[in-house]
Amino acid sequence: MPYYEYECKKCNHCFSVAKPMRMSDAKEECPLCNHIATKLIGKPGFILKGEGFHVNDYKNNDGN
């Protein structure tokens, strides 16, 4: 599930929320002042790691 970054324009608090992509346009309230926060535009919030990805499949463990 991706993380979305928000900033409250009232108290300037920044926070992130994990939610499904289908809900990415939903409004979020600031956890400090309950004012509606603005979604920030940024790079994708996911990292590819674990078994089955290129970094793990082609890693050379013998130092060559």
C-alpha cells in the first residue's frame, strides 16, 4: 500500500498516510489540529526488494 504525504496549511505539520490507490484522492485531516491537509506531490513511495527482484537475482556473493 503506498504512502501519501500531506501538509497542514494551518499548523504546518507534515505527515504521511498509507492507503489504497483507489482512495488516494480522499481528504485527510491533520492529526494535530483537525484542519483539512493538502496532499504533497512527490516521488512514488514504494521500494522493490525481496526475493524475485533483479538486485537479489543477480547479486554476486563471491566478490567478483
